[in-house]
Amino acid sequence: MISKEKQKFIRSLWDKKTRIEEWLFLVEWEKSILELLNSNFKIKNLYLTKKFEEKHGKILENVDYEINNNETIEKISISKSNNSWIAVVYSPKNEILEIENDEFIVVLDTINDPGNLWTIIRICDWYGIKKIIASKETVELTNPKVVSSSMWSISRTSIFYTDLEKYLEKQFDKKIYWAYLDWENIHKIELKNEWWFIIIWNESHGISKSLERFITNKITIPSFGNAESLNAWVATWIIIDNFFRTK
């Protein structure tokens, strides 16, 4: 059984500061645990109920885990409805991502809403986009809402958190797109095989002024109604879909 001291430590991983300091995060839900076991993420501790063990015995054959009762797992779980399984997982290293020719790269400028981030990650996974570059102010990949709602797309899409101004300074030979109002219609753009960077920015704060000088192509999603704006993940979806249609 998990000791009270361990329970306290696991619950501390609900907090962002502890997750960052310890380089650990939590994974819950049956589908996520099963995906986790088939991913490259390294598990520190896996806690299961006897019922879960009986259901997934084959998958667990070569996995170290500890059996606990429902009440104990419920105490350490982020979700009130989870009382069957939870994993403590090592956070992925923040490693620079090498960009290859003909890659589409999403750049996130201060996307601090977990809902926007997990949806953008799932969109990237759907279109086969493997790499995201994010500002240091963007919500962390291991945020509990991002982990649980991304449907484990976090294992197929890598994120590199960095100083975007310094990073974009080195991308002098690549096209960098920025979407806003009253610019080139994305429906009419002709694209060639090349490096593409699209900067997605925080709707409430706007794009960081320090990044504007790097923009080579200004595009817009044309509006046919009266909505004032689109949120970050919706804009990302529309832009990516249009780019891939013309590829």
C-alpha cells in the first residue's frame, strides 16, 4: 500500500511548481494508461487495483506496478471519479527539435489556456505534425488537463519550450506565417515544399511585439459573418487544414 508520505508527495504533483521541480507528472484514465505503456515515456510508479490487473494482465506482464485499493487511489487522483489506476511519470526532456525540409511547424506564443494547448496538440497529431515550438510562457505539456484531454497525442507530438525571439532569429531562410485581420486570404495562397512556421498567439494579449519583425507572410482567415474573433485552437485547425489542402 502507498504510505501516507508517498500519498502526500503524489498529491503535490497536482501543483505546477512541484511538477517542474521534480520533473514528474501524473497520468490517469484507462485509455491513457494503456497508451502510456506503449509509449516512450518512462514510468516511475504505477498504482493499480486488482480489478484493473485482472482486466489487463497480458499488457502488464513485463511492467512493475503496485496493487492498491480503490480508496487509496482515489485519494491521490486529480479526478474525483478515478479510483482504479494512476501513474507517476518522468517528464520529457526539453530538447531542441531539429527541423527538416518540407516540415510544417506550429509556434505557440504565450498560449496559457490548457484547453487551447491540448486541442492544438490533438490537431497536430491528426495532421501528422510532429513538432511544436512554444514560448516559455505557454502552459506546460504536463498540465493535468493537457495530459488527460490530449488523448495521449502528447506521446506523438514533441514540444520544445524556448525564448521565441532568439529561436526565430536563427530561422532566416524559412517562411514564418502570422494570421490576423485584413491580410492575404489563406484560401488563395499557393504553397510550395518548404519550411513553414505558423505563429499562433494568445487572443487576449496579441502577438508579442518582439516577434513581429520575423514575420515573412501575413495571412488572414476570411470572415463571412459577424463573429469578432476565433480562439487559438480554432484558428490553428483552419490554418493547418488549408495549408495541407494546397500541399
